[in-house]
Amino acid sequence: MHLKTLSYLAIAATVAFGASNALAQSAAEPAYGPELQGFEYPYPVQHYRFSSQGQELDMAYLDVKPATPNGQTAVLLHGKNFCAATWDGTIKALSGAGYRVIALDQIGFCKSSKPDRYQFTFQQLAGNSRALLASLGIEHSIMVGHSTGGMLAMRYALMYPDATDRLVLVDPIGLEDWKAKGVPWLSLDNWMQRETRVTADSIRAYERATYYADTWDPSYETWVQMLAGMYRGEGRAAVASSSARLYDMIATQPVFYEFEQIKPPTLLFVGDKDTTAIAKDTAPPEIRKTLGNYPVLGKEAARRIPHIQLIEFPDLGHSPQIQAPARFHEALLGWLQHPETGATLVK
């Protein structure tokens, strides 16, 4: 048997063993399929089927049409530990204001395919997204990206500036180049090993500290179990493999050096309590404490991205749309109606 195959099988077995322990410890908690089978979304799930890199793929998405259309479409791009469903409140707010809303599950995530041997790049994901929108007859849209989805939204705007009417970035990661700052490179094997340690408890602890600024609401637990459930299910090895390759994509494909080339009017939301930085736990302590400083990163990005407005939430973390939805959506809808640039607002 080929050495690479043996290596993959060994890794998959390790993932399965770790996940089976988690399953034994969490028998009362849900187990979902590799495409989130068993987890219900708040709107009907549509499917875009296409061929990419020699594989037949299924990209899940939500298409929510408003009662009174305003003629504009908003496309929502989720983060690494999020899915289309986590945009539920934002979908309601935007569709209620007349926007058609498309919320995507990217390939490798959530209810979409987890293909083996797929080369994940931000360009590929942007291209997949553009093809899906074209299949729906959508030529222009407002791109809204959160976390990793913010990196993807920037890449999409750089690749398809004429198709991007406006750009909204919600606590995007990639506002710094972690490798250049001293975060060590991790191999795919290293990322896979980290995936074996994923449990509901580890997800919850990370989200409490980073996403919600050391606060917790019982409603957040749904999103913890959404993620943890895929690591308890029979497709856990495919989920872990996709996740490892996606982390490698995030860590090695910066958009940081191209901010000045972003053309559409842009809104940048920053929760000042956010401290997200990929793999910062692997960096030396003196470097680690300098990473993920969002109050500084947001202002630096606002100086470099043309036609931008920065809105800061001093008391919020990585997910203001979930932590304080009323404040977030008021600010979002206000800017969409009057896209100002050049000012920094505190909400």
C-alpha cells in the first residue's frame, strides 16, 4: 500500500478514535452527518451541483426572497466555525428590509460536500461562489463576509470588482499576516492532529473567550453542538480532513497585502474584544500577546482600504451579529442605506 495512503489511514484512525471517545462522553449530545445531516436550517436548503477539480460537488445555500423587494441582493459568507444557518438573524433583518439574501455553505463546510484531495484556495471558493450566483442570474451583489468569510469576501471583491456593489466585513480574519509576525508553519499532519482534540467543551471555551467576550447566552449552545455534532458522526474523518486543509488555506494565503486594491465601498465592523489569530497558541509568548489586537488592526485596515467606514463595538467580540444583533443590524442597515466612508463610528 502507498505510504501516503497508509499515512492518511493512520490519521483517519486517530481522528475516529478521538471522536469515539468524545461520543462516549457525550452520548446525550447530537451526532450529525458529514454534510450536517440531522441539523435543521431555519430556511429551505437549496443545492448547486457542479464539477470542480475532477469531482462532482454539492454546494448548499439558502435563498431568501423578501416580501417587498428593493432590487438588491446580499450574499452572506460564513466563517470557519460557522455555517449559513448562523446568519439567521441577519437574514431576517436584510430580507425584512427588502434585500434578497443568499447565504452559502462553502465546499468543505457544513451542508456542502467534503471532497477528498480538494485543493482549497480562496480563489477557488470565490470562483465557486461566483458560479453559483451566476446560475441564479445574479450579476451584482453586496458581499457580506464574517471571520474567514471576510477574507473570502475580500478575495471575491478583488477578483470580481464589477460584480461587487458593496463590501461588508464583519470581524474579518486576515487583517494581519500571522506567519510574517512569527506564527510557525503547521503541516497538514499538524492540523489533523489538532482536529482530533475538537470537542464540544473545547469549542464552547474558545467561543466564550473569543466570539462573545467572556459572556455566554444559552442560545449560543446551538452553534456549539452544530460543530461538535459533525465530529461525533460517522463522517468525522472527512470533516476533520476538510477542516485541516481549510486551516492551511487560511494560514498560508493572506489577502493582507492587497487591501489598497479593494475597489467597492466597504464597511468594516470590529468588535474590540476580539482576539482571533489563527494558530496563535503555537507562537512564542512574546509574539502571541501581540496577535489579534482588533482595535489596532481595524484602524490600520481602515487607513489602507479605499472608500471604507469603520464601525467599532467596544464591548463585543468576534461575532457582533450574534452577540448584539439589534445593534449590529441597525448599523448594517443604516450604512447600506447611506454608505458613508472615511469616518470611524463607535456603537
